Amino acid sequence: MSTLHTSTSPKPLAKQLQAREAVLLLFCDPLPEQYARLWHLSDHEWQQLLRWLDTSGLALYFLDRVLELQLNDLLPRAVMARLQQNLIDNTERLRGMVDESIEIQREFQKANLSYAILKGFSYWPHSVPKLQLRSQLDLDFLVAENSLSRARQILERRGYRLHLVSGRSWEFKTDHIPRAFLNDLYKNLPSRCVELHVETNTSDDSSLLARTVKRRFHGICMPALSPADLLLGQGLHLFKHVCSDFSRAAHLLEFRRHVLAHLQDDAFWHELQCLGEDNPRASMALGVVTLLITHVMGDFAPASLTRWTVDRLPDSARLWIELYGSRCVFASFPGSKLYLLLQRELVPVGIPAKRTLRRALLPLRLPPPISPSTANDTFPVRLRRYRAQLRFVCFRLRFHVVEGTRYMWELYRWRQHMTSRGRSVAPLGTPRSSTNHS
């Protein structure tokens, strides 16, 4: 399986992005020669790389892989010390999140709620062999619609407050004062975040909760998605992030590990195909993420997966991955708007955009508060919240202006690519025709 060959070659990666590529290739077997770029980084380049490792979620996976390969000398002493301290902090942090998850689930089970754990801990052990290595920001649960009100009451009794409702997702947070994100990324802070994803009342045939399996986890028997539902959901979640400003490279690595864990299981791939083949979004989403991972890390997926996913991708999606895939995977936070080019090309094959192009380029609404105020806030605390929110608004405004301008330039180049290939291009802001050019 290979990406589409075109007369237009992607831009060579800058040296900084080549170092990030070398990190991801370190997880391949056998090791490709590109990983040797890491031996030649300066101290300043290592500091730049560390920031990306943090935001991409790869930092502790990277440390573990270096130690597994006995490449300790690859890391400067200061980098090794920093990553080892991060591992100590994150181990304590994950232990706290595990304890919180177990307590919440015990209350859910005591109230006879219909629920299942989502993402996060459910990825262990196939995607995440060691939980303490994962950069996990919140706890996710799927709950039945008729269990939502009781689940909310349980969370509120535990000190959570409803922060945001987006579609069928309800986000709850404990009260906290905003601090420097990267400095606290691995710390076991008292602040917690829980997301409830609501499954509407539906028939058993389409209900995820009706197909859950029981798994033993740290002394509790918890409901989790069935193996096929788990991988499909993981792929859809990864696709959602690929079609957003910033996608964490760790998600690609975790999905790749999950696929490899089932590589020889023909019954599993047949079940997955039965679940996803009749869903245009599922086949396109798995096709995009599978081809994207193949593009940056090499072949890994079985034909039983690629024939109904990757093989059905339109040529334009393949071209986007070839031209922009690496730049998006290795981008610095907060990312870019290059995904909008891919989004345009997927509309004709049944994948509607979540937002209009104009709203994606420059939203008219301010972002939600990163930390809601409470009735007990003192003036200094409120001042800190306002300052943090103002910095965040300015940060997002700069991102929209800079990346919106970059998108307009890349759209011009993209239109040239499409025109040179004999493809019509819709005017700015209008969807492409419904013709499938796969």
C-alpha cells in the first residue's frame, strides 16, 4: 500500500520537523535509518523537541522506547533527567485518575446506571501497554440518555460542575485556578475533568451499551466497549482530531499499536467490517487515519482493513495526505488549518463538515472560559482568571489570523494542483460537487 504518486512533490520537512519524524520512527521495527537524526541535535534543538513531545503526548512513550532499545546515550543528561521526573509525576497523576475513575464507577454501579468507560483506560493494554506512560487529560464515560441526570447528580456531589455542553457531550470540571499548562501537564493536581457522552435511546442492534464487555481493572469490574467497537471508536476519534486544528501524534501511535495487536485475528477484522462497511463516515475515517499513519510510519495495516477503507478513499484525500500529512502530524501546538483542505474533499463522499468554512477560519464567538468563576472567588483569584482568559483569547486570535492567512495561500496552491489534474474546484466557501472521484 502506498500513497498516490503525483507530479507535485510535498515540501521537504524542515530540520525541526525531521527531528519529530525521527521520534515517531523510533517506534518502528526494524529501526529505519532516519532515527539517527536524533544523535545530532544540539541542546537548543532538544529543548524545542521536548516541548513538542509534551504537547504531542509522546514524551513518556519516547522515554520508554529509548530505554527499551538501550539507547540511553541518545539523550543528553538534562533531557533524561527531565523525562524521568515527568514519568515519576505522571505515575502519581495516573494513579490519582485511576482512583477517581474507580470511585465514580462504583457510584454509577450502585445507582444501576447504564454506562461504559470510553477512550483513556479502555485502551489498555492493546494501545497503551503501560498506563503511566499516557498523557491523559480527562475521564470519559458513555451513558444512556435515561441515566444522564443521575450521572450528573453523582458528579456534582463529588465536586464537579457542568462546564460545557457540546452536542451529546457534557463536560464537567472541578473548580481550579488556571496555571501554566505545560508546567502542570504531568502533575497530580486536585483539578479533574469528566466528560459524559450520551447515547440516545436506540435499538439493541445499534446500541454500543448493549454490546459492552466486562473487564477487570484495578479491583473493579467495569463495562467497556466490545473489541471491534473500541477500535472503530478509536479510529473515529482520531479522525475527528485529524480534521481539527491540532492532532496529537500519540493518538496515531496508539491506533497503530491497536491494529497490530489484532493483526492475525481474521474474525476480529470481519466483525469490524460488518460494523463499519455500511457507514460512509466509518470507512472514510478509518481510511484517512490508516493511510496517514502509513505515510509517516510505513505499512502496518492488514488487507482485511485497507480494502474497505483505504482503497475507497478519493484521489484528492490521498493527495492531501501526501502533500500535507507530515506537516499536520508534526505541527507545533496549536496546529494549523490545513485540515480544511481535506475537509473540502470529503464532503462529496458523505463526510459533512462540522462547521462552515467561514466559522472555521474566524469564529465570531469568544472561546468558553478556561476556568469558570465560583461564588467564593476572592478578588486576586478573579483577577488571575481574567488575566488567564485574556491571554487565551489573544493566543487564539493570533492563531486564527496567522493560520487563516496561511490557509488562503495553501488553498491557492491546492486549486492549482486540482486544476492541473483536470479537476474542477468550487469557489471559496462552497462545497464541491457530489461526484466521487475515487
